Amino acid sequence: MVEPMVTTVTATTATTVTTAVTAGTVATFGAIALLLLIVLLVAKELAMGSRRPVAARLRKAVNLAVAPLLLTVVAIAIAKVTLIVR
């Protein structure tokens, strides 16, 4: 027979570990998203200085990638600020 205390401790431990792993994963994805955004913005600025047709296509492709990535970084920043303010 399993005692209730052992079951409660096991469930609490599992929840804590899952939360810690999820928080670490979110932080990692946030850092990757921010670095990718910076790289894409630098590529866009470098492409703006060139008059080649390839640079124009690169600018269009980077613009398509920057918009959702920017929204993602802003959402992560808002989530972090709300966690700190609470």
C-alpha cells in the first residue's frame, strides 16, 4: 500500500522538474530567437547597401523572416517583464 505522503511528494517533485525544464527551454528559445533577429537585421542592413538584384531578393526574404521573429521576441520580453513585476 502506498502512503499518501509519498504520492504527494512524488507528484510535487515531477511538477517542479517539469516546470524547471520548461523554463530552461523557454529561456534557450528566447536567446536563440534574439540572436537570430540580430543576425537578420544586420544582414538586412548590409543588403541595403548593395545595388545587386540578389541583395534586393535577400532584403525581401529577410523582411519576411524579421516580422514574426520580432513579434516573438517582443512576446518573450513582455512575458519576462510580467514575471518580474508579479
